[in-house]
Amino acid sequence: MRASQTLISTLKETPTDAEIISHQLMLRAGLIRKLASGLYTWLPLGLKVLRKVERIIREEMDRSGAQELLMPAVQPAELWQESGRWQAMGAEMLRLKDRHQREFCIGPTHEEIITDLCRTELRSYKQLPVNFYQIQTKFRDERRPRFGVMRAREFIMKDAYSFHINQESLEETYAVMHRTYCRIFDRLGLEYRPVLADTGAIGGSGSHEFHVLAESGEDAIAFSTVSSYAANIEKAESLPPQQPRPQPGAAMVRVATPQQRTISEVSQFLETPPQQILKTLVVNGADEEGNESGLVALVLRGDHELNLLKAQQLNGIFSPLTLAADETIEAAIGCSIGSIGPVGLKLPLFVDHDAAVVADFVCGANSDGEHLQGVNWERDLPLPTITSLRNVVEGDPSPDGEGVLTIKRGIEVGHIFQLGDKYSQAMNATVLDENGRAQVMTMGCYGIGVSRIVAAAIEQNHDERGILWPTAIAPFQLALLPMNLNRSAAVEEMTERLYRQLSDMGIDTIVDDRNERAGIMFADMELLGIPHRIVIGDRGLKNGTLEYRNRQESENQDIAVDEIISFIQQQLALA
RNA sequence: CGGGGCGUAGCGCAGCCUGGUAGCGCACCACAAUGGGGUUGUGGGGGUCGGAGGUUCAAAUCCUCUCGCCCCGACCA
């Protein structure tokens, strides 16, 4: 491609509303432009990258045996009512009406549509398993879009849905998808990890997320230092402590703690480490039918964080988990949230297993401005239900018993689920089995955030000059930079010759034939992150050489003119 | 949705407090010089100051309403 005929809209200054580096660089390099909150135009160079990502995904999905199709972005309400999600989805689903006042939404995902398709098209178990995928624009009206294309409202996703006669078949395809995802992220040239994950709103049983590792990642991931155990922190199990609870060594006393509300305040005030203090959180409870009812107290060690998912799964707790309102707590307990404690508390109680082995602890006295010291389970109060309530922390033993956990940040770029029959059941998607009986199909679903991958790749690969694309998804593999193109016939001739040769070889090349100064060409191509560059100048041509430079390096290499082609081939093969 | 902040040229900003008819840098156009790391000079084009209403002889500036955007927050592929 010729730079003179390409929209290269680079910016010298960083737009102020771009927080993270990928967003800044995508704007500066002229890959995207914002239209409105969470809505972005992909400029030609950005689209080139996006297409390369899509292409790799397509090739690997096709290779896995999946079939591509394309479903509408606008979907009728009826299907969503059938699955029950028209109510369940809430405000993140963008709803609209057509001219006949019929209700539609802009698809945040496509389970309903594919299930509807398959229940009419698939008749027999002999047609299973199948796996359909599409690369499509989705819309989720995020409460807070941010980080550019990373968490946009409109975004591009590859989503796949598989259908099976039984769980065993589902597990086979699930394993194939796991492998396929690894191939995809390998080819994309990203450092990533598959991790155990929660199934979230979509529901189902087994699930893995694929995370690109980057400091700016929104998710925390726990890894074993020794084994292959890796899990999203919201899913990571904390093992019960091995050592028993020490014997009580102190008497329970009530102490005044005026104005001391948070764990760190109480810790400082009483000169007690947070591990020795127990915090009590009050959340909304649920009755037998799962309706919101009453309050439940959760007790954790002061230095630990509540794990929402674990708490939410407990019987008697309202889902989704919500902290009780301050006024509700005041009314029920008679103190504010800074002074709640388990002693004498008339609420159903759950205690985290690490909090259950603390002796002589400090906790709120259920009276404002007072705490209890030297409290002991089974002496001063009965030991309530012990369970796992907290997030794992760095240094916890790995749940598989091998090594300890470390925690890193990740960007979720893929997610695979064993859905089960949630949708096929609700929508009555059946096939006949070998006995001629109608069987509800079992489903899997497999997503990749295509547009998010572009941002994630930049988060992981950049320097102070700009982007460092993995070769597979760089907008161009190679930049040809002629010096004084318009004033040197020799340079012009060599440039044209090389451009033709490289292009004919199928190397994605940009030749910077703009009438720009050298500095501008260098800066633009570095910002854009083109992995390889060749400078053509009279200076080198005099000696029969061209200058090669890899984007990752800071030194030029002089290469003889007649060796340049094989040299470039070599460089590209290395990548 | 709650809390905070910001809307002045394509981008980054000043001007607003103390009303007097809009400015700087980058980008853009023309010409010239320069020509291997965002070069220099001269001359240009471009703004209903987010929108509506109000106060005033006079509003970017003061007041009210409204829209948009950004940041923080606890349920987000």
C-alpha cells in the first residue's frame, strides 16, 4: 500500500480522555476515532488489524470443524421472552420498537437466536454434534463504557454455539474449542492464560476464560507457582487453614473505640493487626423461593476481602448479592456498619474458615463506638456455619495442593462455557435420539472479544514510541522508507522495484511515498508499530546497501541490495 | 444509577473570578528555504465559545434549565 493513498491520521498529542495506553495509542496511531461514548469508528489502518485478527480466528474455527453463519444484530423480543431473559437482562440490553410497535433488542449475545434456528433445522441425533459460529457486532449498554475499544458498548465478537446429544459429546467439543483457542492466541502472538472461570449471567457448568496478561487488566487471576492451576480470582478456591485454632488467652472485654469504623482505623487505634480483627458484613437474605427477605451476616478476617460469588451461592442469601442498606442495618441491629460484630448478633451467620481459627479476636460490639477484645469462638459465642467466603490472596496454598498462588492482572479476551440445557430446555430445542424419542440438546458456547484483542495486544506490546505489533496482526509487516524520494532517481527506482518485488511475494508492505521529512516517516511508522522497516537512501545506495531495522531494536543493519529480499524473508520467518 | 469534573477551531489548551464583541501551540492551505529523527520563515483559512432561556446598554464570562463527555463507585465478553 502507498502511504500517499492511505489515511494516516497520526496525532502528536495524546487526547485527554484516553486513560490506558492502548486507548491512547489507538487514537494517536489513527486506528480508531470515537463517535459517542462507547462507540468507535475503525479507520482503515485499524480495520486492517481487526481483519487480520478475524482471519486467524476464522481459519482456526474452520479447522476445528465449526461452520460460520451470520445472524441478525436486531432480534425480536419474543425469543428473549421465551428464554426468560427479556426480564432478566436489565438495562444493558438496548431495546427498541419498530414502526409497528413490535419490540426488539440489539443483540448483546445470540443464544436465543441460534437455539431457535437449531430447533427448527436439526431433527436427528445423527446431525450432532454441530458447532456454528459468527463474527458479529454486539451491543451492550454498559453502565460505564471505558478504555476505548476495550470496554465499548458496540464491539465485535466471535461467538460459537455447539449442540450435542449428551454431556460427553459436549465435553469433547469443549476440549476441541479449548485447544482451538490456544492455537488462535498462539498465532496472534499474545501472552495469555486459560483460567478456570465463573459462568456468570449466561449460566451453565464448566467454564474457562482466556486472559491476555497485562498490568492494566480488569481481572485478577490466581496462578499456582508450581502446577498448571490458574483461576479467575472470583473463582479461585481458598483452602481451609491447616493449623487448629489456638486456645483462648485473653478475657473478653468491651472497649471504647470512638469514631473508629474501618478495619484499618480500629487496627491502629487498638494496636492490633488486621488479621486479629474480624469484620462483619451484613447482606440481604433470601427465603426458600429465593425472594429477598431478612438479613444475613458474613464474618471475615480483617485483612481478607469478601468473594461475591462464594457468598452469593450460600443458602439464604439473596442473589445477586447486595450489601444491606445502612438504615436497614441501623434498624435491625441498632448500630452503624462500623461496629457490627458476631457476638450476640441475632442474624443467620456465616464465617469464613480463616476467620474461624482466630483466637482472642477483636470485633464490633453491635453498639456504636465500641468493640470487643479477646473474643473467642465456642467460649464467648457459638461457632456458626464455617464456609469459604474470601478472595484468595498472594501466597495462599494452591487448591490443587501444589505450590502457592501468585496473582496477576489479565484482560479477558475469550470465554468458553458448557451451557448445558438452559436454553434448549427453555426453548424446547430437541432432536430424536436413536430410540425415536425427543431429547433436549445440550449446548456449549464459546466467545472471543475480537475488537478487544486489538486493544489487549497493544496493552501487552508497546514502548515509548508507540505500538509493537506481533507480526501476525500488524497493519503492515514491512515499511519501505525512501529518503528524498523526489530528488533522487536512484532512490525512486530502488523503492519502486523493491515495493513491487515484496508485494508480489505477498509481503504486506507500506511504502512511504508521502512527501514528508525523514523524521515524520520514522515517527509515524514507529507509532504505527510496523515490525520491519527498510530505509532507502542515496547514502547507502552509494555502497550498494539498504538499512534494515526491526521495530524492537534500536540499531540499523546495513544489508547489500541484492541480499535484501532473502534477508527479509528470513526476518519474517523468524517472527 | 449515585458522587465528582469538564464542554472555547480537527487535537491540546488559555480567556471566565473582576462582562466591553475570542486567543496560543499542534494540525491544515500557499510560497520560499531546508532535505536521514516530528526543520524554518512569511502569508492565510477555520470558532452560532455544547444548546435553550434569563439578567444587562453589552454575555465565552453572571443566573436557571438542558444535552453531551470524562473520572470514581460493588455484581461487567
